[in-house]
Amino acid sequence: QVQLVESGGGLVQAGGSLRLSCSASGRALASYVLAWFRQAPGKEREFVGAISRSGATAFADSVKGRFTISRDNGKNTVYLQMNHLKPEDTAVYSCASGPIYFIVTNDDRYDLWGQGTQVTVSS
């Protein structure tokens, strides 16, 4: 079964850190672009960041300098390290994999999605 499973969400105080994991089965993440998106209540889903096949990363301006993405090919897992968290980072975070060569922010280019994990940042 081809699937992505996120983990690592939770409740954290502002200024704290969390690391989300996105583990894949049935698909080698190193052969795809893997992106993170988030959706807050009442808002549209937005691009957070992504890692390309070559390992290059890109981030939304709102998280640049605070979030990083890494990939462990042996574990077929991608990580989203979130530091200096702010209340406005509160959202459901989902990872998505796409058969594309370059990082794109359009969610319709990604064909495999995880179920999402809740991140709540208290002030």
C-alpha cells in the first residue's frame, strides 16, 4: 500500500520547537519532491516548504529561517524541523509527494498525501 504517514505534532509554547516526520511506504521519497503544507481553521491550505530530488529545499517566506527540511533515504522519511514557533503556525500539517522535478507550491501537483498532524502553538 502506497501511503505517507505524518507524526510529531502536538502542543508547544511560542518560541518552542517541534519536529514532524513524514514516513513513506510503497514510494521512495528520494525519487519525488516532498512538500509540507498546512491549513489553519477557516483558511486555505498553504505551502510551507519542500525538498527536491537533489536535496534542495525551499520555504514560504513566513517560515524561512525558522523551519528546515531534511531527508533520511535509509528510513524513507522526511523531517520538518520547526523552531521559534509562533501562534500563527498553528495548523494541521500535511506532507505530500509529487512526481515532479522541481519544487512547486501548487498543491495540485502532488498526488500522494498524508493524513495530517495537528500543531498547536500557545502564546
